[in-house]
Amino acid sequence: MSASAALPFHAGGPRVQIAGRHAIAVALDERADVRLLLVRADDQSEDTARLVQQAEARGARIWRGSAGDMRRMGRGPDAEVAVALLGPPPTATLPELLGRGGISWLLHRARYPSNVGFAVRTAEVSGADGVIVDAEFNHADRARIDHVSMGASRLLPVLFHHTESVLEQAAQRGMRCICIEDIGTRAPWEVDLRGPMLCLIGSEHDGLTKQLLAGCAAVVRIPMAGFVPSYNVQAAMAAIAVERLRQLAVPQAPV
């Protein structure tokens, strides 16, 4: 079985997971872009040791986790032994990230590291290219992001840049910028969310300025029906991310 035959369909982005020693060894032999190998920390078997050595020789990062990590991160029984990440490097410069051709998320002046951590996890699960954060977070804050993301921050680029510079570079590349704000006039399913794009979401307290909204190709409002006037950051992201995956899976463009 070739490595490509072992890969699952992944509509949202270039990262894919393969599970089991054999499938991962084949991918390494065929020089697939194996970026990370997750194995149990207490697995002392010779087969796993050889796989780790093979992965290290190819430059893959080794993540030694618990049995709980294996159950949480993997899909299927083979994932209890070993799981590998295939795809582009989990780190990137800003130009490299914006050039990947999918969706990147820009969190404008985020205030709470925990919210950013949940947002990073949402971005990774839904196949985003990466997350850009405009916030003055210290080392402890960034460690909190990594912890709350449950390791997702190890799997895709998480960059820290000012919003203005990100928008400028995105504009130079001709990327569409989509804003999420409660004053938006279009629902997620009324906007074409396919192709290269930058999705901008404001801070938990202040949202997005009129100037930022004016520069977006579309301002999307997530429907709400309760008393509380807004979703949390990652919930709003998830609504857009899932709609984008739906659009990628069907041939029709939004009306």
C-alpha cells in the first residue's frame, strides 16, 4: 500500500493524519512530508524505536504522549500505537503562511490567552493554514495558549503580528479578507468561503473598527437567537470554519 493510498480525504487543508507503524513507515520510505510522529511515552518496543529513529532521520518532530493523548489525537485502533502528521511545515514566516493558498485566521487584539488557545484548536481541526494573533502576550500567556489548544499549536503556524502589517501583505497577494462582526449583513452561507482568504475576527471586548470593516470584502454575521448578544471567539470561528468545509465539499457556490 502506498502512502498516498493511506491518506484520508481532508477537505479543509493540507494536513492529514496517518495511523499505525506500517503506514507511517511506508510514508517515510516514500519521502512523504512527515512532520510529526506521536507515540506513547511508555512504548519501549523495538518496532516503535525503529520508527522513531526513521522519523528523526527524516527531520520529523517526535511527540511522546500518554495513552490518553493517543486516544484523543488518533482515529481508529491503529492510532493507539503511532500517529503521524503529513503536510506543510508547522512553522512559517508570515509571507510563507499567506502564500499557502487556504484560509488563515487573524485575531485582532485578542485579550485572553485561553480564548486564543481554543481558537487555535478550532483552526487546526478545520484545516486552516495558520493563526495570526495581534496581542501583547508574554511567555506565560503563550504557554497558556499552547496548553489550552491541547497541542494544536504544535501542528500549524501560530504567529504574532500587528493587524495592519498582515492586512497589507494580504492585500499585496490579492487575498480576500472576510470579517466576522455582529453588524454584518450576510450569513456565512451567503459568502463564498473557498480559495485563499484571510478571516479577521475582533477582540472579545471591542470587536473590529469601522476602518477594518471597510477594508473587508464581506462582513459576516453569525446568526444568534438568544439573549446574550455575542458568541465566544472560537464559537464564531467554528461557524465559519464548518461552513467553509461544507462549501469545499460541494460544487455549488453560495447564492
